[in-house]
Amino acid sequence: MNKVILVGNLTKDPEIRYSQSAEPVCIAKFVVAVSRRFKKEGEQDTDFINCTCFGKQAEFIERFFKKGMKIGVSGRLQIRSYDDNTGKRNWFTEVLIEEAEFVESKAAFESRRAQEPEYSGGFDKVPPAAGQHFEPEGFSAIAQSIDDDDLPF
């Protein structure tokens, strides 16, 4: 069984694009910051989980979720590899989202945001964990990373 359930905050607005197929499919990529239960020396550690979703679910996430909002997602863990320009093999771990839901109301989010006038979410400057590949500024070409046969619909 391969099932992942996460509750955390979006590190920035979801990035959206559409596939180049005959019938374009919406693809959303985002990172969820998930706090660990146990604190280390008074500070709580946070994991930054790469997430991808497709179709109507991606459109839903684009429309209703913004940086800093709490989100609940479930899906499956996927590990991919690709060769970069130098021929080096790189590994990329992500969660393919099947379901997403609100964890807080819009009013609660706006109230929390209003209490922190210079709200930044605190997540933009945190580097990925050692050995993890992180693509915050863009997407790799679909032809290189996802074949039409691999899409979950």
C-alpha cells in the first residue's frame, strides 16, 4: 500500500501549467511545510514535501489555496529519476495528490495573516534536505518527466 496523508502550510502559491497534449490537462506543483510532532531543543523541525496534482484537483488548488494557507492532502509517494545535462542521475521524491481539503477557514487564515503584517510564511528561504531535488522556480518538460501513460486519469 502506498498512501500519504499530510497537513501543513503552503510555502508559496501553487505553480500551474497545462500539458501539451491534444486535450490540455492542468498540473499544479506546490510544497507543503509539515511540522514534526517532536521538538528538538525547543524548536520544531519542519519537512518540506514536494506535491503535484492533475486535472480538476489542480484547478481547485490553484483557485482556492494561497501561500501560508493550511492544507490537508492525501495521495501516493512517487520517486522519479532523470539525467541532467552532465549525465548525472538525479532523484526526485514527490507526493502525487489525489485529494485536497481545507484545514482552516478563510476567515481564520486572514485573521492569522492580519496579525503578522509582514507575513511571509517563513518558508521561502529554507533549503531542501540533503539529497533532495527541489524545483521552486519552474517545471521540467512533461515529455522528460511524465509520459501520458503515467498520468493518473
